Amino acid sequence: MAGDKEKSGFQSSAGLIRYFDSEDEKSIKIHPYFVLGMAIATIIVVTALEYVWPT
């Protein structure tokens, strides 16, 4: 039984590799700097609100 599990590992992961390698032209493209900027902006807003409404 252990031999069967070892042989099926590559075949089961091949579909995932194919899925992540394909790019959809209609998908939304978000630049990494935008995500980083939004994270920093969220931290600043939450910190500022903590001073306005302390818990």
C-alpha cells in the first residue's frame, strides 16, 4: 500500500501546478506595492483611531 501512495503524489499535484501556472487574462491585477500601501494605511488608521477612541 505504501508504494501506491508514493506513485500517486506527482499525479495529484500536477493538476495544481497546471492550475497555478495558467494566468487568467480577465482577472484583476493588483500591484504588490498597492497591497503593501493599503496594509500600511490600515495600520496608520487603526493606530490613529486608537488615540481618538481609547478602549
